[in-house]
Amino acid sequence: MRNWSDIRSLITHGASVPVTATLRPWGEPDGSQFGWIMGNERIAGLVLSPGEYRIVGDEHRIRITDADGTPRLVDDGDRVVVMTDGDPLDATEHLSVTMSATWLRSPVGLLRELDQLFPSGPVEETVRGGRDCLRIPGLPAQHLKASPAARWITVDAGTGVLLAVDNGDGCGELVDVSYPDVLPADAFMWDSDRFGTPRRPDPWRPTGVVDEGETDAGTGMPTERQEEPVAEPAAPSWSERTPSADEVRRTGELADEAAGPVELPGHARVWRHPDGGYIVLDESEDDERRVLVYRLGYVADDSGKSDVRWVEEATSWDPMFVYVIGDRIFSLSDDTLTLRDADLGVVRRYREPASRFWLTVVGPWFGAFEYRPMTDDDEWWEEDNRPGTFRLFDPESDGAELDVVLEVPVASSEVTAQWVDGELWLSEAGGVTVFRKFV
């Protein structure tokens, strides 16, 4: 199986490959149309309902028509026109497309998400239309009403062209696909003589009152709140005890095995590699783009004088962190936790389990303090007025998020966690509590 770096390069190439195909979306919208829209903006809206369309496109241009040839979307790279109920609208200023698989309309949009959403598990080999393909799982969407199911994309293993998207609630695919060397010169021209001269859309104005930040897509009216089902409490899997004074005194002299940064000459941020050598994270600033540039690499010897084998370069507006738990290596950036292999290649993604400023390594687990959310429910506060929770997360989780293996209400963010002889020792102002997991 190809490594993720090669697959990512393949998908990037596929976004620029000329394609003609039949587009078949079905199911619910994928939510990409949700977002903040200010009143009085001239927004051209296009709804591609479940059905069958013809699509022609390459990296910057696209044409989507109904089965009878009536254009629905024509984008020549500079000008965008959409047809809505027989009314052609100039969508160059702002276009909002509602469909169940938006990435099939704009594969370039997928490229912006690759390093945050994919892969969330093993890549599968499959066949579509007689061609070898790769089926890649991604983290679930997080927009309003999104399905909690993993998203999947399917790409042509030869060209990298995106062929199918599954969002859990909605899906879409390209069939009857061909890859022409050259697209017709008039493929992306709007024919005003046949379909009318595009006009500017009318200004958009809110049609309903926002209810606690949620409105129904398309109507602007408040959504109807659904009662969340109450989950059955999980059976306890940890025992709890109070240590003796002698234990507390002796444990205070111990320290966890170092899993955090270490010192290495010539490098600022370094971690011990589980197989020997060191993981290096280099940070610089790109003043023009106003982002941080990170390079992740490997150094073989203790002197730090050997050449760094750089594996990945990424940009971010936020700090990047590295964590080593046993033989597992993670990086955290842009709200995404990434599991890496021994060569620092991407294995899979997880949602960020906790704020990067709280997340730590505690023995074989991740640990983090988190403030309790504010609420007006008086009974909730009467039940427990402690301001926060300390959680342990399983770094070997299989889902989109790390599983919580232990959750303890604590009195302060000053809580410290220590892993001692198979036990979690939580220390805070009120004393020390010890937790041991049942085997």
C-alpha cells in the first residue's frame, strides 16, 4: 500500500486532470453551504438536487449541465454563471452551492482539507468502473446536523481524480468518466443567445430570527431542537483510593519517564524517537503569508551534528506540538491530532482531544484538564460545583476522536498528573487521589 505522502501527491495531481463524466449526487446536503452570510451581499445560490448531471472540468474551470444540456454552472476561471429556475445569475462575486457532495464540484476545495481530515483510518484498495481506486476514510463533518459517520472519498489510483464522496447523510459519484487530453475551447463559455444574459443577483437578506445561533438551511428560520438521548452510564473500569502519607512522600521524589521535549545541540524543539535518534520540529515565520512554517524531521545521533532528514513541511496560524507515547508518535496542529509511523509519515487523523495548551502525556495515555462549560442549570451546579475535569484519553483509539478512559472532576486547573507503577496519581490542593485501571 502506498504511504500517505504519495497518496496526497496523487490527489493533488488529480485536482488538475481534465475530466468529463456524469455526476450523480444523492442524499442530504453535505453542509458546505453553512456559514456566516452578511445581509445585503449579492449571493447567487445554486441547488444541485439528487439526480444526474453532466460535468466537464479541470483545475480552475468547470461546467455542469442538466441531462438535456441546459447549463447549471459555468465557470471559466474568471467568470461564474449559474442557472436557477431559468434565470441566469452572475455568480462571480459570491457563489453558494448546495449539494450532497461539494468536493465533486470543486476538488481543489478538498486539497485544503487533506491535512486536517484525511486519513482517519486505513486506506482501502477497490475497483470502480473497471479502474483501480483508493477508498480513503476521513473525519466526520462538524457542521449543524452533520452525520457522525466517517466521511469517505474514492480516488482513481492512476490519475488521482476524485470519483466519489460519502458524507454519511449524502453522497455523490462520477460515472462514465473519461480523461481527455484537451477540452473543447467553448466548453466553459456561457451562450447568452441561447440561455439569456446573466444578471447580478438581488441582495440577500435574513428571512428569520436567529435562535441561539442556529437557523434552518435555506429558510433562515430557527431549527427545532431535538432532545438528546440519555446514554447509559458506563460501568466503572478504574478503582480509586487515597494513598498513605508515606506513599505520597516517596512518590513525590519520582518522575514520569521523559516523553516530552529534550535538549539537543543546534535544535530548539526535540523529542526522543522510540526507535532511537531524535524527532526535530523546526519553526519559522512566513511574513508575506503571515503564517508559521513547520518542518518535521529526524536526527540520528546525540551530537545533533548529523543532517536532518526532513519528512514534512506544513503551515499553520497556531503552534504545532509533538507527543511520544510508548512507540506511538503524534503531532498536533490546526485542531487535528495526527498519528505518525516510525518514519514520521501520516498514518491517520483524529479530532483534537483537548486544547493543545493542556494536552500532556501521562504514562501510556494522553491527559488534559478542561474547564466545565458554563450553564444556567442551577441543579447541575448544585450537583458538583468543581470548575473542571481531568481526562485520560486512549492513544490507540479507532474512532474519529480519542476514547476517554477516565474522567475526574477536579477543583483547579493546577491539578498535576503522574503515572507511577501502573497507577494515575492526581495531585491538587485538596490532596492526592490514586486511580488504577481494572485489568
